[in-house]
Amino acid sequence: MNNKGFAISGVLYSLLVLFITLFMGILIVLATSKFSFDKIKNDVKNNLEASIYKEDILNGADPELKGLIPVTIEPNGTVRKADVTEKWYEYKNKEWANAVVLNDKNIVYNNGDIIPEDRIEQYYVWIPRYKYKLWYTEATDSFTNLDSSKVHSIDIVFENKRTAKSEGITNGTYLTHPAFTFGTDELNGIWVGKFETGYKGATTKEEAQVSTPDSSKVIIKPNTYAWTIMSVSNMFITSRGIYSTFNLNTNSNSHMMKNTEWGAVAYLSHSKYGKDSEIYINNNSNVITGCGGNTASESSTSNCLNVYGSKSNNIYNQSTTGNISGIFDMSGGSAEYVMGYTTGATTKYGTSGFTEETFPENKYIDIYSSSINNQYSKRKLGDATGEMGPFPASSGSWYGDCAYLIESPYPWMYRSGTHHNTTIAGLFFYHGFTGDVLGDTSFRIVIN
């Protein structure tokens, strides 16, 4: 029995050794296979990334699509699906990247295909991350004499979010623009609505005057009626619902444009990568998006003098680039509330509709402390307010644009001016109001 016991134990031991050997062999094969698979996957990923078009001067701040469809736009407004392996933007030539949201994601377009206008719900333009050279940090709390020598091409250097931030605070040093820091997240750029937000289905200006928030009614397109007559809180609610209503990527975030984000567009526009001169007013009294006057300060008219998509020479002076690739309606049209609020308000939150419970997180809003309208030292660097000074009471900011900071009775910022503001409307216009309904005032949406 003992011999048999030893024999059985020997067999079991041999089987155990064989099992362990086989098991270890399988693990080694699996590990080798995983390594090979990971290598193949990484090689494919690297090859794919290497094949995607990138522009050297952006230094890694190239567009991140986040569920948007990349497009190119011809001077007559024709939209084509972009091939991202080929050049579809060129900031050194003032050609900014564009993308769209479709109303039917089940329809697939091949590279180069025309995307019909009636399939597009929203247009967006990419603002790459950059640092800029400071030039007027010593803003004073008074009206004085405008120093026209300070109207200049803004020195911009593109950078990516892995680059150490520049934190300059004195003239001549560089500052990474604050619009590219969203809470604790560093961004490679932001997608900005190409036009003022319109009301879907409106066939008249009056039909687009709706005070109720509804993300499904958002349309960001040319030749539509801007959505006006809404409080700041309802504009914010509507903007926040975009990424879920239109099924954008889960890592995307939609919100109402902040004041510093307006500044980021303004500074890029006034650099060698943008129009670098005064933007022409949208002087259409029906607040039709994309329109432009024949001059920078033309009087209001019911006609759309320069219609988006009507040019063959690609000269759109009402755009941030001077061509069709830029952002429109940033001078005139309807004014635009932005998320900029002062704690110096006479009444907390003004009449915006916000309460203690619904007031946004800090990452969605720029908070100021000004209590009078010429307290320019309370500006934020990069927001295109106090840095544009010093300011005379009579003619205002760069190009004579209005320059009144938010104050106690008017604690909410609005930008651009309206179609009837002529000489004081513009990219560098800013003023305050209560946050309540303001005639001919719309809003703009940002995705990051």
C-alpha cells in the first residue's frame, strides 16, 4: 500500500508540475500576445496620429473635434466634409478651423462631400491655445485720454496644454491666456459659436424673441434670426444643455461664453493670425446672423448689405479673419450677454434669474469686483476690457468702441453693441446691464 501511495503521489505531483508548467506557458503566451497586441495598437494609433494634419505654428494646439464634424467652407458658403489627413485650416494664412453639428448623425459624409445647409444645426470655430505679450497692465480707475499708440497688432504665440504656463504680469512679458484654463483643466483650445445663437424655426425677428430656455431650439447658422429677449440665467441653462441635446462626446462641455473667452477671440482676431484691423458692424436691424455693413460703423438698416455666403472673393470684413473662416456678429447685430458678473452689485445677482442655489460654478463665469463703470483696475488680463485703455469718456475703447465696466446697478457684462450703435459698436465694446431681458441681446455658445 505504501508503494502504491508513493506511486499515486508521484503521479499527482507530476500532473501538478505539468499543470503549473502548462499554466505558466499559457500566461507567457497571453502576456506575449498582449504585448504584441498593445504594440500593434500603439503602432496603429501612432501612425493614425502621424497622418492627421497638424500646423507647425500651433505647437500642438490643433483642433480636438469632440464629436464635431470637421469642414471646409468655400467663399460662397458651400460646406464640405474635411479630410483631416490633409490641410483643412492654416492659421498662418488667417484660415481658422471650422466644424459643424449635424441634425442627423446617421447620415455619413465622405471626405470632400458637400454637406447640405439644411443638414447643419450649428457651426463652430476653433480658437487654439496661446500666450500673448502684455502691453498695458497699469489700468487706472478714471477716464483720461485715449492713447491711440496702444492700438496695435497683438503678439501671440501658440502653445499646447503640456507647455509650462506663462504667468507674466508686467508689460513686455507673456501670459498664457486665461480662457484656456477651465477650472482645474488646461485646454488646447475652445470651439466658439461661429454666429450669435439663433432660434430654430423663427421666420421673423419677433418669432426669435423667446424668454423660455430650450436647448433643442438652438441654431448657430448664418442668415437666421438671433435669439433675443432672454435673461442671463436662461441663456446659461440653454447653453449648458447643448452637449447632451445634440449627443456630443461625453468629454465635451458646452456653456455660455465667458468674458475672458470673448477676449481670447478678440486678441486672436487682432493679431497677425486674424483680421488685425477693425471688424465691420453687422448693421442689420432684423438681427440676421452673418450680415455686414459696407463700413465699420454703418447706420442700421433692415437690409443685409453683405450676406454671408454671397462673396466670390472671400472678403468678409464683418469676420474676425476678414474671410469666411472666421467668427461673425462680434460687432453689432444683437449685443451679447457673456458670463461676467461683479460682486459689487447693488442687488445680488441683479435680475439675472440666478439664485444662491443656481449660481454657476466658478469655471463657468468670470467674477469681478468693480462697483463703478470706470474702475478699470478691476479688469481681468485677457478679457479685452481694461487692457484696451486708457479711456476717454467720449470715445471709449479701441476704434472708439464703448468702454463701460460692469458696476453696482448693472452687474452683468454684455459685448459687441447692437446694429444701431454705429461708431461705439465693435469687438472691443463692453457695457453692463442688470442680467434681465435686454432688447436685441443674444448670447454665444462655447464647447471645450
